[in-house]
Amino acid sequence: MTQPTVTSLRAIAVPAYGPTVLASTGTGAVTAVYALSARDLGASIGLAAFVVALLGIGQLVGDLPAGALAARFGERRALLLAAGAEALGMLGCALAPGVGWLAASVLFVGLANAVFGLARQAFLTDAVPIGLRARALSTLGGVHRIGVFVGPFVGAWVVARWGVQAAYGVGVVASGLAFLLLATYGELPGADAGVRAVAARGSDRARPSVRTVLAAHRRVLLTLGVGVVFVSGARAARNAVVPLWAEAVGLDAAATSLVFGISGAVDMLLFYPAGWVMDRYGRALVAVPSMLVMGAGMVLLPGTHTFATVTAAACLIGVGNGMGAGIVMTLGADVSPLLGRPQFLGGWRLMADVGWAGWPALVSLVAAVAPLSVAVAAIGAVTIAGGGWLAVWVPRYDPVSRRTVDRARRRPA
């Protein structure tokens, strides 16, 4: 079996993280433009919102097929396919003659995102030894955040000069450059280990189906996997509750954007320290406080009424989110099997995307029958409860904690 031989993240920085920075910058540049394009093509407000939602729907629908694809062709080939497909999807958005074409293109971009995200995670999981795993994956989450943060500024600049469609040009170029970078660099040491393990057994029958892998690991999915639903849901809810509350207390669009920008900047500062702590002291020491801090920020948010206090609460939520950078991917990597890893990670990411898609709807549902302040505080309370769930289950699957316990047991009295 091929063993990971990477000893420094610096040595693999460009091939491992460069494509993600590029792709996420393109994503950030176009995310705010989908709705505008739909409106320009004659869509109603409701239909334009649905077009935007198709990006997340595409990711949700694509998670399990992405696992099967990466298992069959290997993570690097899947990454190349996803980067090329994303560029084509962005081009389709730019050239869309009608809302239907635009909607199909956005859905296609979502499917490509699912493949890219899963293959990138599996790629690093195979290539990086367990002692560097959390830092590798938290850095992956961090560079994705950086790209998404920078992308809207790049998009705004090109839109101001050349119009709305120019933002898609940024997406096409970014995805194209990611493809070229992936094509230029060879495989990371130890990457595609799962595919090679299958080849070594000499038969395609050694490659388990997605259904078989998920059934074999249903216990971890129904315990630790539920915790991932809480984590992703809290992150998605943050994107809904902060701007909604800012508007409710009278902040204008510019002030609300500034609140979000400051919170996002705080978020980006913590990804590497979070990974270092996870590698050295265990996953629970990051996963649980991350949820508790995010939940506390949401519970405090309804008590804020000025720009300064709203920003302070949003930054507290951002600190919690930044503390947990890479935690979903790290936990998934920890419990993923070597044989069937991409298939398992497809199911893992599906659970995360269920939380991402479902919790903003939960905010809407509660806000429909209660004041917004109650809805925000309720989401905060559920997030804190999610921290409690993780406190129970993360230590049971944490390889760092298990390694520490095993060493203590072997140490002579």
C-alpha cells in the first residue's frame, strides 16, 4: 500500500492549494451575479432566488456521484474534470440566452463544485500523513475562505468596467487556470492510494459501490456524521441571520456588507492555528469550542442594536467559524476507509450539504411564526446543543486522542 510521504505543507503548497484559491476566487466573483443575470433575462424575484439556490442543489445532488467518479478515475483526474466542467458552466452562464439556460448552467457549476471539493479532500487525505492531516485540511478550508473573500472584490471591479457578464469571465479564467495548474503538476506523493489499492487486488469487483460503503459505515454517519450536519448548518445559518438582523436594526446595505466583511476577515485568521491544535491535542479541542462560540454569538446577536454591537456579535460568530476551519473535512478523513474512501467522503459531504441547505430554511420557518430575535436565538441554542453532541462523539473517533490514550496505557507505571 502506498504511504503518504509529505513532510511539509510548504512543499506541496502550489499544487495542493493553488487550484482551490483560483477556483474559489472565481466562485466568489460570480456568486452575487447569478441573481442579477436571472433578473436581466426576465426572471421574477422568486425565480431568480431559485436560480441561485440551484448552485447548492447541484452540490447536494452531486455529492454521491462525485464519490463514485473519484473512486473510478482517481482524485487527480476528477479534479481536472471538475475544473474543466466548472469553466464550461461559467461560460454557459455568460452566454445564456434565457433563464432556462442560465439555470441549467448554474446547476452544472454546482455539480462541478461537488466533484472538485470531494476530490480535493480525498487527494490531501491520501497524500498527507495523519500528523499533518488537520493542518493540511484546515489550510484547505482557509484558502477556500480567502478565495471567496477576494472574489467579490475582483468581480465588482470587472463588473464596474465591463458589465455584469464580465464577472463570469473571471470565473472562466480562474477555473481554466486551476485546470492548467492541476495539469502541470504531477500527483502528490501517496495520492490516489485507494485507487491503487483496488488495482493491486486485480479486479474492479474490489471497488465497492457507494451504497455498500455507506451501509458498512452507517454507525459513524449516524453519530459523528450528525455532528457534521450541526456544524455545516450553523455556518449556513450565520450567512442568513447576520444580514437579516442587521437589516432589522436599521443598518443599510453598505453597513451590512461591512459587518460581513469584518467578520469574514476575523474568520480567515484562525485556520492554521486551528489545524495545529487539532493535530497536537485532538479534534474535540477545536470542534466543540467552535460550536459553542458560534452559538454564543448567535444568542447574543438579538441583544445588539448598533453597528458596533452587531459587528462585535458577528465577529464572535466569525471567531467560532474560523476556529472550526477544516473540521468537517478532518473528521471525515479520520473515519474514512482506505478502500472506498471517495465513496465514503461523498456520503460525508452529502450530510454536510444537508445541513448547509437545511438550516437557512429552518431560520425562515421559525421566523414565520415568531419574531426574528427568537429565530436567531433558537438557532444559537441549537448550535450550542450541536457542540454538546460533538463533545460526546468526536473523542470516540479522534485518532489523536486514541493515540495519546494508547501511549499512556503502554507507559510503565
